[in-house]
Amino acid sequence: MELISTIINELTNINISLTSPLLKTKVLAKRLQNQQLLEWVNNELTGYKISEVIPAYRKTNGEICGNWQNGNWHATNRVINFPEFNEETTQSLYEIQLTQSIQALESLNADGRNYIAETIDTGQKRVLESYLKSQNPYFNLLEIYRRTPSTFIHDVLSNIRDSLLNFMLQIEESYDYVSEIKELKQHNNEITKIMNTTINNSGDGNILNTGSNNEITNIVTIKKGDKNALKEHLLRNKLDIDSIEDLLKIVDLEKPKSNDNFGNQVTLWIGKMINKAVDGSWQIGISAAGGIIATALQQYYGI
């Protein structure tokens, strides 16, 4: 059990990078043939990929900030306030996930920045801009992002160090009579339960589901100028027929100015649809609403 003792000693020394005890934990997981522990430590060492489940300790809610122009008035790095959204919309809009490797997080933690920020994707930006324009037609959103104080990085690193230390201490305490890794290997199921209560914090020790079956892919194919296909697509996504008919009346009155500016009347219509997503009359999340509308219109206009 010398390997576990070495890991514990390194974790209790805050001057030692987490990379070292994590690499040794990888060796332990491999020798134990504990796949769940191995997957966790690999993700921490190399970073979490999009399709993988990000642990709760790597997530936080930030605030929405941006640069904008309102008539002749310019604002830079200002907080943008939005009305209350449903839980799903709030999560997709405000949640920040740190997917970077441990080494990258330690570098970010040491660079002295006040905030960490991530750009809001084009689909969400389009949705939020349409909503803001529906409230004020003179509002021009130049840049938008979510941010949180950089102290969150320190919190994540501390959480990982403390959780891994608790895990190792409990292994050491529970199996202090075991002298060889091959003997410890016989207790793999119990070790996984300890991992889930100390690292994953699932409480009951059950194995967590980390699959990606919750992802939904919505393939859209609308030929340029095909109003029937546009109508059917919006109906499939539960938009009410009256709103769809309103769009069909104006969709050809103006040519789109760019791939994310569909003209004044269509932009105002989009803002109304976002309001429907916000108030719940369109049963869909705000980011999903923006993606559905933007993709459909881009294909309809052939841009």
C-alpha cells in the first residue's frame, strides 16, 4: 500500500501540483483494473470532452456581460440583466463549466486574472439579441459572454485535492490489513462505492451513469424558399400555428442582411417568439428556440 501512502503525502502538500498525485492515482486505478476510477482520473488529467458528464464541482452559475450600443451610448463590459427564465433556460444561459485539464486549471489559477469568461455561442447570442431588440429597437449587441470570479478555479482545485485525499484516506483506513495491490483488487466494488461517496458525492455509493444518451440531434432540411417545409419544421417543434402564419406573411418582404440578421420585421418576430419561450407559452428552452428558428431561416434563405 506504499503507493496510496505516497499519494496521500503528495495531496497534503499544497506546493505539489495535483498532476503528480493524479498520475499515481492513474497507476493505482490501472493496477486495480477499476474502470470508473481510471475514467475519472483520465478526465481530470486531460480535460473533459463535450460528450462526457462534467462533475458538479466543475460547474457554477456566472453572470451575463457584454458590450453594446444604444443609440449614441456605448457600454463596455457591463452586466446585462434578463427576466426570470425557467430552470432549463437558466442553466443553459448562465452555467459555466470548467472542462480544462488539471494542468491548465493550475496555470489559469496562477495568472492573477479577476474573472474567467466564456463566449456565448452564436445561437444563444442571436436569441438574446432578438429579445433585447424586441424591448428596445435601438439596442445593438456587439459582444456577449458569461463570466464568474476566478476564485472558482481555486475552489475547483481545492475540491479535487480534498475529495481525492478523502478517498485515499478511506481506502487506507478500510483496508489497512491489505499489503498488496492484488489483494486490494478483490475489493473493487467496495472501492467504487467509496469513490462515489467521496469524489462523485452521489451519496448512496451507486455507480453513476455517465453516458451521452441524453443528447438530442435535430436534423433540419429546408430547401431555399420552401414555405411548406419551414412551416412543417416549426410545427414539429410545437410553435403555434398563428405565430407560424405571421412569419410566412413577412418572411419574403425583406432580404436578410447577413446570416444572423434576417431583416427588421423577421427580427421583431423572432423577439416575440423568444418572449414566448421566456414566459412558457412556447414549451421550449430559450437557447433551443433560438437554434430552431435561426437554423430554419438560414436554410430557407439559403445562407
